[in-house]
Amino acid sequence: SNGAPVFALRGFPARHRAFAWTDAAGREALVTQLAKCALENVPYNVCFSSQSGLAVVFGRTLAQPEVSWKTYGERLGGFEMAGIFTAYQAETYAKLNEGSIAAMLEAGTAPLPEC
């Protein structure tokens, strides 16, 4: 990561890396990570936070894990990786709890390539 600090959000179940995008070294490390993902055909989502100054990269699985179809009923996307779940039916909402969300986020993310 060119010597720039790379972070992980403590306790967050999705596989991810966080980069300080507010400084040049952090942006360079972020670009390197995204280029490596593209090179290795790893889909990803990026969530930028102006409050923390972090860009969080989530490696994505190529196929949607069965646990998310059973619990959530649709493919997890960037909003879900950032912790925003929209349930359109009461039955779907009733299935969501800390454990089911953690299982979906962990199963729906892939390890990021080393860079």
C-alpha cells in the first residue's frame, strides 16, 4: 500500500479495507487497490465518508450467497455494504437481525487482492 496506512473497521463483519482518501498517499493506495481488483477481476464497492475521511473498499463475490437470498431476497449492493438495508416487505424486515446481517455481509464479500 505504498506505506500509506490501511485500516479495518473494528467489528464490521464484511471483508474490507479502508484508506484515508483525504491525503495523497491514501488516495494512491486506494487507486492501487482498485487497479489490483480490476486486474484480478474482483468486483467491488467503495463507500466514501467525508466525516471520517475514509474510503472503504468491499470486495464482492461473483455469485450472490444463498444466505442473502434467503434472508434479504435480493443481491447485496453498495448501500448494504455501508449498512443501509431497505426491506420492501414485513416478512423480509422480520428476518433481519444483527446475526443475519453479519452473515450476509461476511458471505457477500470476498477477500481483496494484496497490493
